[in-house]
Amino acid sequence: MSDSLPILGQTTRAPVPPDLDLFAAIAELKQARNAVVLAHYYQDGDIQDLADFVGDSLQLAQAAAGTQADVILFAGVHFMAETAKIVNPDKIVLLPDLDAGCSLADQCPPEAFAAFKAAHPEHKVVSYINCSAAVKAMSDVICTSSNAADIVRLFPADQPVLFAPDRNLGAWVEKETGRALTLWQGACQVHEVFSERKLLELKATHPGAPVLAHPECEPHVLRHADHIGSTTAILNAALSRSEDTFIVVTEAGILHQMRKAAPNKTFIPAPPEANCACNECPHMKLNTLEKVYLALRDMTPQIELPEDVRAAALKPLQRMLARDLSAA
């Protein structure tokens, strides 16, 4: 029996045996449940290593749409698991910790976004995948950091576009496309903590080391980058370039895959302004091996969505995956 008392409104769960081989137990449960584990690059290294697929938001959405598994365990954050459920209504979608949210998605409440959209009725709505299912349902097309500029370019040049919820990604898309966008003023708490001053100090300490940055970073940080792109694009740039040392300006979880893929290269995480681990997403890090095991063992927590919201959110996701705006 557990020594802890049950919490009102929560189901008491049997604890994880202290001597359990979690990797072996998870592998057995995956086979028994016909389950697939999808993990984002920002997860802890152990979770990345046991996952069936590791990728960025676009790759994970594509993997979720194409899986034949009966159960999808999403080692990521809430909006990612929602996306998997949107494209797989008949599958069980598990999220190891329901509190694994997203600061960016939280800054775009559906009610406020509905009013913002209503104030711009002539605009088409491009929403970054880092938003809730309810916001996706109000969008014309979804994008990721991998394809945001390309998605915006699919609209006619004279078509006004509302871009949400990340103002920094939106500003970068404006620069890339030469188009003015109406931006929702949200931002990622991780990508806004990077220090320009400390980045310049790193560049001085490591002359010639390219700076690889995510477009969710602030413009004053991005102006020092040699390559700007999604987590996958950052990884690919590090592998394809001839330099042996890189400064990486995004969530530090990506360094695990970089070091595995290029063990002879050096990857330096850009530091935040404060002396903290603020360049690690606290929401992503809520998922642990123990929680992955418990989710597969107990088949909970499961992601559920109202069918009207799910069906409405599916359309803009399908347009992104098909790169077809004919019905937008």
C-alpha cells in the first residue's frame, strides 16, 4: 500500500516498483497495447531513446496521422497530444502528465482569440500548431516553424493574414516573406529568455562557431544567428555544416539528438539572462520514464475532445498536411 493519501478528485494509482526495469517494462507494454510512443526533441534523453519516433511538431503531426497503432503515447505537451487526437479520433491518445501545457498556447485563450478574429473579418487565419484545439478550430490553416513562411506564401499577396499566437515567429515570417501580418501578441517563455549579451560573449569565446536559432526567439537574438529554423532544421544544419562547434539557441533537449548524431562535434547551449535552467521547458520536463510507464500500464490520462471542436480543428490541420488552401 502506498504511504500517500489519496487526493480528492483523483484516482489512486499503484506505485512504480522501485526495482522495475522501466525500459523493458515500457517495451512490453507497447507491444501488449499495440502502442506507439511519439516524443518531441525537447523531452529528456531517456524518453527520446525509448520513443518509436522523435521529431519536431510537423514531423510528429505527420507521424500521428500515419500511425497504425491503437494507442498513441505522446511524450510532449498538451497541444501536441490534442493534435494526435484530432487526426485520430478512434485511437486512444495518452499524455503522461496532463499538466504538461505550453506557455505559448496558454497566452491565446479561445474566447479572446475569437474576439480578435471577429475584429479582423477580412483576414485569413494562420495559427502556429502551438495552440489549443479550440484555437485551431477557428483557423483557416495550421503551420509549424518548419513551414510557416511557406504556408503564408500560399495565400495571394493581397490577402490579409492574421498570424497567431507567436509574435516572434510571426515577425520572422514577415521578414522571410516580405508580407505584413496581423500578429497575436503571444510568445514562448523559453525562447524569450535567451540573453543577447551572453550570446555575444559566447560568440567572442568561440569565434567561427555558427549560431543556430529557433524562430520563436526574439528578433534581437535572431539577428546574430547564422541559421534560423525549426528544431529539425537546426539539427540538419549542424550535421551538414563543416564546422565542429555550434552555439544552439533553442530548448536544450535538442542537444541530445545532436550529440548522438555528431559525437565528434561540440554543441553549446545558449544561456538565459538569469542564472537558471530557464532554457529548458518546464512543461516538457514534466514527463518522466515513470509517468510514461504508468500511462501505458493504466491507460490514463487520455486526451478527449468535444467532437465539434475536433472536427473543426481537423480541417486546417489537413490543409497544412496537404499544403492545399483551396477550401480555406
